[in-house]
Amino acid sequence: MSDGYQDLATTIDTLLRRTGLDRESLFDLRRLSFHTSLPEADIRRLLDGEELEAAEVDHREVARRIQFLMDTRLCRVEGPGGVVRERPYTAPEIAAGIGMTPQWLNTLLSQRKQSSPNLKHAGRIARFFDVPVNFFTDEPAEALNRVLQSEVLPQLGALVGNPRLAVRNRYALEIQHRLGDVVLEPPVERALMLFVDGIAREESPGGRASHSGGTRSRAEDAARVSAGANHS
């Protein structure tokens, strides 16, 4: 096993041991793909300990990764009436942002250019899309390990490392990890909290006997709030 795959295996083992979660619960394939440009099927194989067929990271692969960024990173624009919407960057916007011409960028993306961007240009593209420069050069195992180390491990470490904020229930940790940066609408958030609170009261010592009425009430409240959220 190469160093890249060994490092990845070590990181995955660390994540599994620290959280107590299984592979299916812990890893969000879509999120990992977003940060690596790897197809979800390849990420699943890497997480399962498989080695991918070696592929050269040449100018064609670098162009593919730049195109991936163009397809997945969105800019926010304000339209009529102050309505903010998101859309992909255009080639002229990217070219202007990195100080190159649209023709240069189009030539690079068409893969007719037989060399990858030089370090200066790669750095500018990386800054424009807010990714590290090695986003364009990492082998698959290195790319996945980089994201697990920089994104997933710190987030989960913060959750389980603070005695006051630790999420003690593995399913609660799984929910929080899957939500990630998703911001729930207030009615949905209230419904979720009421539902979780009802379960916590029911499962607490003596909860079913002494708080069954309260549990039913909170469950009914959660259902009403959830119904309201569905119609808001």
C-alpha cells in the first residue's frame, strides 16, 4: 500500500474510533466529492480500502478539475427587487478574476494546451475558487485524505472533544454531521427540537411512567409545528 493510501487508511480509522459511527453514517459522499472533484463511486471505493487504478494527473486532468470548479462553485448576484440568486461563474468573470484572458482560459479548458497552468496561474485560480493549490495535483487518495483531515476531522473533533458541548448519543452526532452547514428554517428547527425533547423525556429514567402525558403533548406539538412548516 502506497503512502497516500496508508495515510488515508489511518485518517479513516481515527475518524471511526473517535466518533463510534460506521462508514455509512460518517461520510457524506456528495460533500466529499464537492471538495475533491472525485466521483462519488471512487470515493466509496477509497473509503472501503480499495486502491484506484493509477492515473496520471496531466494537463487534461487539471483542466477537468478546473471545469469541475466552474460547474460546482456558484456566485451570488442581486437581481431585480434585491432578489439574490446563485449561478455559475462565466468564463470572462473567472478570467478577469485571475488576470488572464477568456481566450487563455478557453484554450486551457479545451485541453489543447499541452501543459498545466504554471504555479502563478494555478495559485490565482485556487484563490478565486477558495481551494488549495494541490486541489489540481493531488492523487485521489491524497485528495480525499486532505479533505478528511482539513474539513471532517476538525468538525467532528470539536463536537466530541468539548465536555460541555459533546454530543453523547451517536445518532444525534450522525444527524448533526449530516446536516453540516445546512441552516434549518425556524419552524422546522422548532419541530425537530420538540421531537428530540419528547424522545429524551420518554427515554429518561422513569420517563415513560411519569412523563407519558408530557411526551404525548410534546409529540403533538411537534407534529403541529411540522405541519405548519410544510405549509409555510
